[in-house]
Amino acid sequence: MMRRGSAALAAGISVTLLMSACTGEIAAPPVMTAPPQAPSAPAPPRAESATPQGVHAEIVRWFSAAGYRGFQVEALVQHAKLESGFRPCAAGAAGLRYTFQWGGTRLQRLHQFAGAPRCPALATQLAFADGELRTDPKFSCFWGTTTKSAALAALRRGFGGGSC
């Protein structure tokens, strides 16, 4: 009898609990969510290619991603080819250095920008060149060009120490 009473009591408690859980509203089943992901790490720096083709490709990628127009990118590529042969650490005559053959005060500013007096990574050089192009008045004519040849002529004047 004790067993029957226990079973009846357990059944009664179960029914009571079920009844008390009913409020007339149907509860939505719990939603399983994924744990929050850690913020994504910045993309690792690109490994610079030692080949002229790799440097060429990186210059195109970098300036295209920075919003330069196609003919401007082509002019920057051509200028890099003429200045350094796509060698980011090229050393030229009269103390000229790197991809775009910086010299004098501009070379010092590049080293300050890079944080070291040695050959900066290609991406750093491209970022520095972008800053010069966007902020130095001697490059204002570069932005007014509409063809590769005109853009290249503006670069040759500006990077050569001249002006528009």
C-alpha cells in the first residue's frame, strides 16, 4: 500500500507541477546561440615577394584598395618600375632609396614614418607615398589627370622634387 501511495503521490505532484506551469501562453523553446566570437584579428601583413612580379602585384593591389583609379595605379606601377625596377630596397645614385627612390628630406620623413632608418616594408612605403600624394601640393596635378601618361608625368615631376 505504501508503494501505491508513493506512486499516486508522485503522479499527483507531477500533474500539479504540470498544471502550475501552464499559464495559457505557449513558451518558445530556448534558443541555442553560439558563444560570441572574439573580435577578428587584423589581417596579417602580406609576405612581400622577392620577385618583380610580386612587387608589381602588391603595388596594384595596394593602390587599387586605396581607391586610386585604374590609370593612376598603372602610372604608379610604371613609376616604380622606372625608379627601382620593382626592388623595394633599391639604392640608387645620390642617396636615393627604395621603391620610389626617395632622397634628402623626403627620405628622412619616410624613415620617421616607418620608425626606423632602414628599408621599410613595401606596404609602409606605399602608405607613405599615398600620404605624399594626398597631402603634398606638388602632387595636386596628379589628381587632375585623366590618362596614364599624364599621371606618370605628374609623378615624375612631383617625386623628382619638382611640382605641378
